[in-house]
Amino acid sequence: MSERETWATRAGFILAAVGSAVGLGNIWQFPFKTSEYGGATFLVVYLVAALGIGLPAMLAEFVVGRRSSLNAIGAFEELGHRNWKWVGVLGVGTGFWILSYYSVVGGWVLRYIGGSVTGAYFADPAAYFGQISAGVDALALHALFMILVVAIVAGGVEDGIEKATKLMVPSIVVILAVLGVWVFTLPGAGPGYTYFLSPDVSQLSLSVSFDPLPSFSGPLTDIIPFAVSQAFFSLSLGMGAMITYASYIGDDQSLFGDSITVVVLNSAVGILAGLVVIPLLFVQGIEPGSGGAGALFVSLATAFAELPAGRLVGVVFFAVVLIAALSSAISLLEVVVSYAVDNYGARRPQIAAVLGGLIFLLGIPSAWDTAWLGWFDTLAYQLLLPLSVLGILLFAGWIYGRPAVDELLSGSSLGLGVGMTWLWLARTVVILGVLLTLALGVQTLFIDGAIVPPL
């Protein structure tokens, strides 16, 4: 078996974890979902979910990863609970599923960098998106994006992932901040800030009835599943990524401190992306929630087309979106590569290429038709992510229990009371929150309307 790699520095691990979290989930999905599901109301539910559910769940993944020093599947057997390997398998499968269509969107970003250089989308941004978002071109760029991801992961943990994310994450923050200042100067942006930052309290309600099974109704019925799963998606939870990344760190690091850093930075970047994209929707007169998955691309392309330096701004913005997309995609591919390297002694470059090819094949339907991409995305948000996070919380909270607390406190000056508070929150309140999210998702998918592939 190959000698296992580690992070060279603590900063490298934190930036890699933040990079995994700060990806298309924040810059593409977060503004897209926020505009589609109530603006500031969605933002409130998302922030509560990120801190109240995402943070404890991330600690659970960190504990399992560092305690075992193994990949997301092998970790459970190493900890003496082989029957719980299904949690790792589900997480790896979820990450595999998400990366297959995530890579298609990464291909769109590559196309928009080229379109910004040439000005190809300036004449009609909506028509341009329709032309490049599906079909042969989308398939080719999906392949190119996966090649880039494979190349980085093949370089290894320290030389590939760590070095890449040390450059990527600061670049994302700086460029988004500059764009945020620019958007603030645009006429007509004010209503966008209101929509994004001023919640409608009347929308924060949910009721349940039993007839005989529980049934939910109210404005939050649709918002909660997507807001909570957005927290999971943007924090890279339920995909095996944080278990895998934590398996490369030493006992001298504070898991609690690192997790807070990741959650805060991730949420800040998501909000910053919202402050760029959502006001731009209002500047362009685009109704929030319209435009679907392409709203980000169409609205921004329209704005860039009207700027004197629009080509330069477009190149810069879509370059940072590409960086964000790569930083998350490499973490998802690393999950399955780590398993093959740990368990079968596979050579990293070769197995990264093979697995990247399989992910490409799974993503072909999403590249060929955006309706398939939406179907893949809906199943990930409403079923796979909450189910996977529920599994890791049940294991860490109820099965592993006190050893999980000991691992959490290792490398920190925190007292036992903090560790036990986390344990009981994970066992009760957090699990109940995930169960509610899963129940609402199942109701939407299988009761209110059957979810079927767009054949």
C-alpha cells in the first residue's frame, strides 16, 4: 500500500476545506436558489442551517476522518463499525453524482471565459446561453473541465490540491469583493439589496397535520429543503469530502476552530456572491426566480455587455467562477481517489483518470439536456444530501459517541462540557433538523409530485 499523504501546513488544510466549500455551490447555486426561493427569507433559513446544522455535522465528519486517518468508506471499518460503511458509500456516491453535473456547469464557465474574450455573447446573452448549455459543445467542455480536475488531483494532496487551493481561495474573495463594490455603483441595484437582505417575516411559517401520516404546509415547505441542503452542498457535507480532507491532518489541530473558520468563510463568500449577482438581476430587469440554472450566466453576461470594459470584467469574473468550481470539484474527485489509493494501493494519476472518466460518462445526460441537469440537482438536494448527512450524524452521535468527543477535544483547549454539548446537540436537535429537511424533500419528490427522469 502507498504511503499516505498529509497536509504540509494547517493553513493548507483550512484553505483546501474552504476551497471545497467555496465553489459553484456559493457562486452559482447560492444566488440561483436564493432568487428562486424567497430572497432574504431563504438567506435567513440558510444561515440558521449553516450554523445550527452544518457546523455540528462538519465536526462529525472531521472527527470520523481524523480519528480513522482513512477515506470516507474505510473510516468506519477502521473505527470498528464495519456495518456502518454504508454511510461512507452513500457519501461517496452522492459526491460522484453531484460532480457529474457540476462538471457540466464548469464547462459552461470555460465557454463564458472564451465568450468574454471575443464578446460572443454581447449581442444576445439569453440566446448564447441556450446555444452553449447543451449539446455537443457542452459535452466537449464537460470533458475539458474534468481533465483539469483530474490533472490537479493526480498531483497529490500537498503538490496538487494544497498548492492549488492556496492560490484559488484568496483570489475568489478578492475578485468577488471588487465586483461587489462595482455592482453597488450601478443604478437600479437598490431593490436587489432589499430583496436579498430584508426578509418577509410572514414567510417564516410552517405547519404540520396528521392524516394519518404527517404532512407539511406553509411558505417554508419549499424553502427549508433547498436552504438546508444548500448549506450541505456549499459546505461539502454529505459527500465524503470533509471526512477525506480531515483524514490528512494531525492531532495537534483544533477541529472546532477549523470548522468555524470554514463555515464562516464559506457563508461570507456565499453572501458576497449574492451581493454581486442578485442586484445585477434587478439592474437587468430580470424577475428573481426566472431563468433557471442559467440566470447567473444570462444576467451577468447582459451586464458585462453594457460596460465599456465589459470584456475584461467578464473574463475576470468567469475566471474566478472557474477557480471556485475547480476548488470544489477536486475535493469531490479526491474522495473516490483516496478510497482507491488507501484500499487497493492504486497509483494516484491512473486512478484519478479512470474515475474522472466514469464521472464524465455519468454527466453526459446533463450535458446533452439541461432538463437532466435539473433532475440530477433536485435529487441531490432533496434526497441524497440530507440522507447522507443524517447517516454521519447518527454514527458520530449515537454509535461512536464518547470517543467522538475525545477526538473533537484533541488538539484544542476546550473543556469536556463543550464536547458533550456538541454530542447531545448532534444527537437531538441537529438530527431532528435533518429529519425535517428529509421529510419535506420526500414529500415534495414522491407525494406532492412524482419525480421522474425527463425522458
